[in-house]
Amino acid sequence: MSKRREAVFVGPAHDGEVEVGERVTVLDLTTGAVNDYRIGEGGVPLDSPLGSALLGRHVGDVIDVALAGTSIRLEVVEIDG
């Protein structure tokens, strides 16, 4: 007899670190614009410059991201799973 196992969805850990599936609010330090991004799962791809730059970050982190031939400077202001 084989044992049947069920898959269990494990969501974001809500540990203050940007993970797949979480919504991240960032402040563009050049323009002052505030934007929300969902990481992975139909949102910002993990292998994109923005997705890979945000993954693993914390509130208060400032990142430089090269997008469309220019560099933008973003501050992570909120993380919400």
C-alpha cells in the first residue's frame, strides 16, 4: 500500500522580509511616487530586475534597479503578505 500525501500551501512567513506572494510598497526616491507590487504569482516576475532586487529586502532598505535603460532608486516602505 502506498501512503497518500496531500500538498499543503505554505504562504509568506510574514517575517518582515519580501517573499514570493507578498505585496511590497515602494517609494521612488527620485520622483516621490509610491507604487505597490506583488512579487511572483502573476505579479512582478522573480527573474526580472525589479523582482530580484526586491526579494529578501526589508522595510527601510534602499535599492537601485536598472529598468528600461535607466536606474531608479526605491525605498521599501511596507510589506504585506
